Amino acid sequence: MSASRITRSRILAATGAAARVIAVAATALLAASRAPADSTPSGSASTTMFTVSATGSPAVTLAPSSAAPTPTDFPFVPINMIAPPGPAVHPVQTTDRPIVIANSRPVSGQSRDWLTAKASARVALAGGKIILLDRTANPLLLPATGAALPAARTLDVSWTRWIVEPPGYGVDEKGTRYTDTSFWNMCGPGSATVASYYWQQLTGRPNVTGTAGWFLDPYAAEGVAWPSPGPIVGVSGGERIGTYWSGSDTVSGFTAHGRGFLMYMATQANPPEWKATGIAVFADADGKPVYPTWGASKEFIQTGINWEISGHNAGSWVDGWYGPVNTGDPAMARDLNVAVMLDVGRDGVPVVGAVDVSYLPNWQSGSTTPHTRHAISIVGYDNTANPPTYTYLDTCGRACNARGGNQNGQLHVIAQSAMVQAMQDGVGDGFIW
């Protein structure tokens, strides 16, 4: 298998009294444009059905405070996972692609029961398995010890910090020369690769570290012709075979990790009911090829990760782990902080953010700082810092963002308030957790 880069997407939350919440296929793709460079003891597993309100909607209320949660905040105020996307707090001019209809990649609706449990932080990881905490369990305690969630934690990033997208031109691991500008728009598959690595360490799947092979832009799977002009890739026997990537390579002058899985996610991942492969979009709504790719949406990232971490389990993958919090959440600051503390501090996996790069420190370039949709992985938090901070990984390395504040293998630290702005302002699109 392999993974690819993701584009940002917006999704309209479905409403009504249907048994499942269905997401429509209008999404805003995430693909960072390459701008000019600057030189539990108390939490046992349970099979109890989830609580649903009398109206059939998840029993979710809004939190009154943005303060970091503590065990004394139990009963737990659920995270808002039903608010639809809202208008940007500060609209901006952007050159990003507009809303795209991707009928080839339907987003399967997650059940109301599961959304209620997830929002209540009862979906947890223990011993390499996803479990369901009893309603009486305090989700703000570590399952293994019963201790409170740490006030600060950063996941081990010794491997993941070197998940850097392949450059848009050069040579692949086999020495094959290529030019493929779609590789500049792989932040979605990149963030999915970062997240999936931690799942591999905890559960044994997917195979992020061992995926290797030849990866070809999936225009044939999209049912469209190869674009002209289009990528220049490896050829064998008169047929295009693409570029070759594995778990580690040194073609960029440093040891990069996970490019095989990243390219797999971008070009080959194929969740049920999808009529095209890869979480990145290579055709428009009119059935015409797009080059470079428009990237992957927040929803396509969510779908792809859930399918892969399930081990391709057709019966359980939709209600797997990741679910959305959209820009319409009025308690975004509190909800993001709680989600990061739960995912990173309790369960050991990242939160994936769909952000406007204008707020990220590694994209700053004065008045030329772009407003572009982008996907990043939050791997740490520090609620004791002044101001409180998040630590994130950005798989867009120096080759695609040569601004002074961006380096290959770099850890990025941002004020928590700025991360919230990045998810709600401009072209931000919330997060999945």
C-alpha cells in the first residue's frame, strides 16, 4: 500500500430525522498552494446502546467555557459534532478551488448512536483496541491508571516528523526522473499518513512503515483521460507506471519516511462505495481531468483513515474513530482543546486540522502570506504554557514551502487561540478527532 497528499474540503452536514447523518458530496478541497519562497479503572468497556434525545438528534449540548477540562468537569459536556459548517469569522480573498462535487467519493454517514458516544468521549483506545466506556466512567481519566489527563503531552515524533511529501519533480527511489506537480498538493494524504503511523504503533495497522511500490496518478480510476499537458512519470513496456516510493528514502537529501503509504492514500485507497481510488481528487464534476490534483477534503481524509485503521472491515469502519467538528461550532476553542487532550493525552493518536495557512507560523511571509486550505496533524499540547500551545506536524517540507519559518523535519508550535482561528477564519474547515 501507499499514501497520498490531501486537499481540504467542506462538507454540509445533513439534517432531518433519518437514522444516519449523511454528508453531502460538496466539499472544499485541501491543498496548500506553493507560494513564492522567502530567502481505565473507572472506564470499563461496555456494549450499552448510546443515549439519543427524544427528537432523534444526538444528546449534545454546548460547553459554556473554553477552559481546559479536569476530572471535576464530569459529567462530561459533549463536544459539538452536529454543528454544520459556518461562515468564516473573517472572510478572505483566496485563490483556492471552489466547492467541488465529488460524486465518485460518497461520504458514508456515521450513526447517531456512535456520534453521541464519540461526542461524549466514550469512544476510547485501550490495549490496542477501540472500546466503549460505560456512561458512568469519567472520560477525563487515563484508563490504565485512573489518573487525570496530563496538562501537557507531545507524542513521539522521531519518525513522523520526517513524513515529508515527495517533491514535484526530481527522481524517485528507483532513480526514475519525473515531473508531477500534483505532489505539491498532498497535505491531506500527508496528514493521514502521520495519523495512521500512530495507529500502526498502537494496533498494528495500517502498514505505514512498510508500504512500497509504484504509484500512478489515478486518472484511469477516475474514468478520465490522462491530462495534456500532464505528469511525466516512469514508463515500462510503453505503459505509464508512475513513481516508486517506500517506507523510507533519501532522494530529497534527508531520510524521508512514509512516502509509500502517503502515495497509497493519495492514489489507491478505496473505501467501500467509492467509484475512484485515492483520497485526492483528480477529476472535476464534469468528468474532466484536473492537473495538478485539487487535493483531498477533510471528509475524504476522515473516510480514508477510518477505512485503513479498521483493517478494511466492511462492518465497522464507518463508525471507527475519526469524526468531524465543523466551523459552525460556537465552542470551538473548548472543544478543540478537549479533543486534543483526549486523542493525544489519553489515547495516543493525533487530531487532524483543516486550516487556513495564514495563521501557521511556518507559512508566514508578511503581506504575501497566503490564505490557503491546508491539512496538518496536531501531535501535542501544553495547557501550562503562556499562552497555551499546540504542537503540529506539517508534511509540506521545504520543497513546497520554502519560507524561512519552514524546515524539513520541523516541529511547529502555535498558540491554541491561533489554531482555533486557523480552523474558523478564512478558508479553515474545523478538524477531525
